[in-house]
Amino acid sequence: MPSAGLRVPVRSRCRGTLGGVERPLVLGIESSCDDTACALVDGAGRVLASVVSSQLAAHAPYGGVVPEIASREHLVNWPAVSREALAGAGVAISDLDAVAATRGPGLVGALLVGLSLGKALAWARRLPFFAVHHLEGHLYSPFLAPAGEPAAPIPERFVGLVVSGGHTALYRVAGAAVETLAETRDDAFGEAFDKFGKRLGLAYPQGPKVDALAELGEAKRAPLPRLAGTEELFFSYSGLKTQALVALERLEARGVATRANAAADPPLPGEVLDLAAGFRDSAVRQVLDRLTRLHRRARFDRLAVSGGAAANRELRRRLPGWAAERGVELALVPLVYSGDNAAMIAFAALRRLRLGLPADDPLAATAVSRLPVG
Ligand code: KG4
Ligand code: ZN
């Protein structure tokens, strides 16, 4: 790690207990979709500040993320978000050692805003610049610690599971190499929750709301069959989503209310809550099933789970048991870094610095909507 041990002063109002910040100090930027995020991570992987500004209100009237609005909102939000991150960490732009920004995958217009800001900052300050893959950010985020503690060491080898709104995938990480083992063939885990929740009349992001409804139901009363068993590793959630939507239609035909009523408690009848629980149970079982298949094929002893949908309560309850049964050491992303954030982008850049991997040319880096990992 370059210049380890040097200290940058931190204002006491940020983290009174830290006492100092290790070099290199990395500023991260994430703007791949509808969150404008800026974070500061130090050489020990401590998150000194992580600010995420949501654009949900701006997109709400349209029922989904509008790319053009996302780009404009990033531009509007960036000054306040970056100021708050720097002030929260108690550091100045002149203290930075490196700058990192997401280059893809995502909405190109949205990515371009954050990437261009990062490139300009790095170029103006003559700092190393890292154009980071969004999934690379998620992949290492389970090793970040909440509340300003140093990050755990990133193991040399591990299997990474990313479950989000855009991705459901398994990766094998070995040193600097990242190999994609499996991806979803259709919907992502979070996307299926969002679509099921939309049918229930819930607003985006529906995943956490469906998860909360499922807590009130009983999965055994509405079991949804898993996909036909194969030994393949790929994920698929569109079949499960369709089964759940068809089950809702059947309930509606029987006169059961299937649109959430915010004024009622619970907001939906018991049959629908049971269906939400059955849907979630089946979605989580698919994840555990793929992990079991992979483990049978080629044993692994470390698993790191990340992504917005890694906040799913049932998944978080069941993963530790799955791992303990097989002697697998589990790193579950802290809830605060499960959704899109810039701390994970800065941390991925820190990893590259630690491995001695080269920085990117700020004049040449471009935003890309589709980008394979590795
Ligand atoms: O990682 P993320 O913030 O953005 C993407 O890169 O996609 O993930 C957001 C996704 C959304 O689909 C959201 O509904 C889902 O994660 N999600 C959940 C839960 N919390 C967020 N899905 C199921 N259960 C949850 N508790
Ligand atoms: Zn993400």
C-alpha cells in the first residue's frame, strides 16, 4: 500500500474515536442509476463518510427511473452530496490521494455525470484515477465495516454472490482475477420482488416492502414450486415471478383484495401475505440451492454476499446456517452498504491500489452501459 501510515487530520465531529486516517485517502463516486453517492475511504478501508442522495421523489410520478431525469438530478445533487461527504469525513480536496468513479454497467447518461466529475477532479489535482466496475464495487463490499471501523482483509480467494435489482450472479475471485460462474437468465432477484410488489400496488423499490409483507405471512400456506432441478448454476426468477402473479390473479378472482391499502393494518389480506412469504421463500431457496450446487462441484471455504437485495431478511437469516453446515466462512455485506453507495467504489479502488494494479487514464476512461466483470 503506498505511503501507509501517514495521517490526515480528521475533525472530531466526524469520528472522534478514530484519531487518524491512513493513506491513501480515496474519494469514491457512484452515479450508475438513480442514487447520487460520494464517499471517503481511508487506507485501512475505514468509511469516513458515505453520502447517498436518493432521486426516488423525482422519478415517482413516472413509475420507474427516467434516464434523462436521473442524469439531470445527479448534476443538481452532486455539489451538496460531495460537500457533505468531505465535511462529514473532515477532509479537504487537497487531502485526497486517489479518485474512483463507477464506469458501468448502468445508465450511460447517469454514469457520465459521476465519471466526468471524477475524471475532472483527478486530472485537476493530478491524482490517480480508477474507473470501477459497479459489480466489482458490490463484490468487495462485504468486507467493509460499519461505523468507521477498518475493513476486514479481502481474502485471496472467495466466492462472491451479488443479488440486486439488475444482477443475480456468482463469481470466483482469485487474487486480481474475477471469473463469472453464473448469472440470471432473465429477471434478477430484486427485480422479481419489484415486479411482484408493483402488482400489489406498491411504489418502487418494492423489494423491501414485499420482504416486510412476507414477514407477516406464512410461506408453508402458499408454497411456490421451485424450478425443475438441474445441476446447472444459472439463476432464473421470471418463472417464479409469473407463478406469483398468476396466484394473485386467482386470489383476485375469488374476491380477495390484492392491491395494498395503506390505511389498513395489515395492508393486505392474509392470503396475499402468505403468497408474499411463499414467493420470498422460493426466491431464497433458489439462491441456497445454487450455492449448494457450486459447493458440491468445487468446494470453497469463503463466501461474500452483497447487493441491494442482500438486505432481504429471509436470505440474511438462512445464509449463516447454510455456511455453518459446510464450514464456509460467510461475509454478509453490512446493511448500510448493501444498496448502491460510493464507499464500495472507493474500496474497490483501494483494493487495486493495494494489489499494485495500474490506475486508469482520466482522459481515456469512458462510461459503458454493459460491461462484463473481470
Ligand atoms: O444494489 P441495488 O441498490 O441496485 C442495483 O444495482 O440493482 O439493489 C436494489 C434492488 C432493488 O430491486 C430492490 O427492490 C432490491 O434490491 N431490494 C430487495 C430488498 N432490499 C432491496 N429485494 C428483496 N428484499 C429486500 N429486503
Ligand atoms: Zn448495485
